[in-house]
Amino acid sequence: MRPPKAILETVIYATDLDAAERFYRDVVGLEVVKTFKNQFVFLRCGEQMLLIFNPETSRIAQGGNPLPRHGTTGAGHVCFRAENKAEVDAWRDHFVAKGVEIDLYFRWDNGTYSVYVRDPAGNSVEIGEVGLWAS
């Protein structure tokens, strides 16, 4: 069995899905694929999906839905890929222009950069250079 080649979807949680949708659509620029009031919003990021679930409703079995229930408490984390430092810097400037407070602008030991902000639910959102995980 070969290991997977990519992550198909990432899930984070937010109780105010409308605020989360606005942030990821209007600030981050992701395409909204599907929403279901007070349960989830699904957004496209390249070939991957960012799924945002309401943790209160995702724990409850939905009539006849065989999918495993899941949920969390506390903030999660998602990192979006940037090609280089210039792109990380452009995101930092974009967040500032949108009134989003910067949690941290960071240079890693391998010389790559990341910028961190919080979404409306308190999840940690990182924009990191593609070389972040390079040896």
C-alpha cells in the first residue's frame, strides 16, 4: 500500500458559520461550494476542500446519516500554502488592509516565513511558504 499523495479535505470548527464563511470567502478568497444552515460550510482551496463544521451540531446523529460523528472544543489550525516570502508578505499586508490582526509574522529556522491570524471562531490560520517542511 502506498501512502496518500495529498490531503483531500481539512476540517475546522466554528459555531458562527456565517462569520466563518465571510472570513474564508471575503478575506481568504475561497470558493463556497455548499452550506447547510447551522451545520457546515464547504469551501474549495485549489484541489482540496476546507470544511467548517459547527461543533455543536456535528456531534449529533442526523436521521439516517451513516457518517461517523465528530466535533471538537477549542481552536484548530489550518495552514495555506504560499509559494515564497513575497507571497507571505502580500498576505500579511492583505490581512492588515482587511482589519485582521496579525498574531505572528515568523521566520523559521530553515529561512521560510509564515504569517498567523485568527478567524472569527478563534482558529489559527497560517499562510506558510511551500519550503516550510523541506529538510
